[in-house]
Amino acid sequence: MACTPEQARKNGMKGGRKKGVSTLEAEKAREYIANRIGDYMPAIFEALVNKAVTGDVMATKELLDRAFGKSVQPSEIYGKGGKDLVPDSSTDKIAQDALLTFINEITRNPKKR
């Protein structure tokens, strides 16, 4: 027998899609790693700092990413021939004229479509 969402919440039932096996396994793995690594975290951090100080670029990047967040990659997108993607007023006029022509043709000759 089906129940309303309110009744389900009252009975402690959770809604939504059930987690798949791979999701549950990934959560277990993360929990296991977090529990195991916790005791060694100061030593791991110290080793990472020592590598960064000696010039290890990857260690430096990892520390900076963790401390300040990953840097944002700027990206600019252009249209064909380096033109703007947003049409200017001349493009708007061309599009309007084409649309009007199309509408006029359809209304004059509806069977041609």
C-alpha cells in the first residue's frame, strides 16, 4: 500500500533514488582511507612541505591548491573568424528579415511545406 510523502517521512523513510553499489563501495573506501590516514596526516603533511621546499613543483602545487584553492583557468570563446558570439545589430536585422520572409512564404503557400 502506498503512502503519502508526509507519512513516509513520519515513518523515517527517505525519498529519492537509492544509491548504487559502486557509490556505496566508493563511500566505504573514502571512509576507510580517511580513518587510516588520520594518524599519519602530520607526517604526510611534513613530507609534502619538505618536498615543496626542495623545489618539487607538484608538491608545491598541491600545497598551494589545498591552501588557496585551485587557480581558475581564464577562457575566452570567439565565433568564426574571431568575431563575437553575440550578434550585433546588423546580424539581428538579417535574422529578422529572413524570419519575416519565411513567415510570409508559409502564410501565402501553406501546402508547400
